[in-house]
Amino acid sequence: MMSSKIIAANFKTNHTRRSSAEYIARLDSFMAENGVDTPVYIFPPFTALDSFDIKSGIKIGVQNAYPTVKGSFTGEIGLEQLDEFGIDTVLIGHSERRHILKESQEFISEKFTWFKERGFCIFYCIGEPLEVREAGDDAVRRYLVEQLDGIDTRYENLILAYEPVWAIGTGKTATPELIEKTHATIKALSDRPLLYGGSVKPANIGEILSVPGCDGALIGTASWEISSMVSMLEIVKS
């Protein structure tokens, strides 16, 4: 288990090649100059991938990839494209891919296994929609267990992220009590590092990271502005 809190920024469909390069350069300088040794992962859009000159501990990952070296999969990227930039970190199972892009658990687990076999660091996302949360703790546990079907929860390069769907990009954040309770449920299923995601921002990141069983944060909207990201890392460092 890693001792430091893990901070990850998911750019989603935001930032360009130029703005991502500027962001990463500024973040790298800040981290190097201020001795920030927090593990930081950035997931930019595909078009922004590059061989960045990074001096700090920033790692670049991809928000998605297809389980193939190369081939005829229109609109996807595979290992050949990732290898060009030395990428060995991938986000799998995000709720937006499950719910908007209709990825099935079967396909998600197939993708997980393929990248696991190649030693990738996998950020694996699970989380329940509002109707499941309102149905109670047992319903939430069943839902999360289903999202772990076919997933090797003991994989050494696995980082889990609990993201309640009702809190992603909505401004709603789970209470510390709810995060602690749900994280305890997930920790009983896997001992891998477990991040919280869902409207994390400078105003609440300190409180969220102090929750027992929370090993870091997967951040969306609040990570897109470099000033906001730096603010959050200053809070983590302190």
C-alpha cells in the first residue's frame, strides 16, 4: 500500500494539445520547485499525448484504450499508440464510459485483463447511481460487487476509485460519513489503494482526504484549471 495520498486529474473532453502541454509544464515546475512528492497522475485527451519533459513525479495516463496492439478499431487507440509515448497507465470503468458510451461489465473486465497482462497501472472506477444509493447500503454493496465482476482485485498495479455517479460533475459531494462507510465496504473486497472521486475541489479536498480509508482523489472539473490543481496539491502537502 502506498503511504502518500494519490492525486489524479481526469481532463475528460477538455484541453487541447497546447493547453495540456502548458498545464503539465507549469504543474511540473510547481512540484519540482516545492518538493511535492505526492504521486500525481494526469489523464489528458488522446490528442494531447506527447513525450513530455517531466522533472517531478507526474505520470501521464490515458482515459481509455482498446485491448489490442493495433488493428481495425475505428476511433480507438491501442498499445502501439501508447508505446510511442511510454504510456503504461489507463483509466478503466469510468461511469461516463459505462452509462454514456454503454460499455458492458463483460467488455470492461476483458479490457482490464488485457492491460493487466501487460503490466499496466490500472485506475479502475466503480460507483452507484442515485437510485441505487437511495435503495440502501445492501443495494449499494451488491452494485459495487457487480462492478468488480471479472476484475482481479489483488492485482498489484491496481488503483481503485470510488465515484458515486450522482456526485460526478453535479456539485454534490458524498458526506465524509458516507465516504468512510462505502470505502470500508470496498476495502473488505480489495486491499488496493482506494481514491474518492465526485465533485472534489479545493474547498473540500482536505476533509475528503482525512476520511479513514481514503487513499487519494480522482478529480474532474476542479483539476482542469492549473491554479485550482496547485491549490489542491498545496492542501495535500500541508
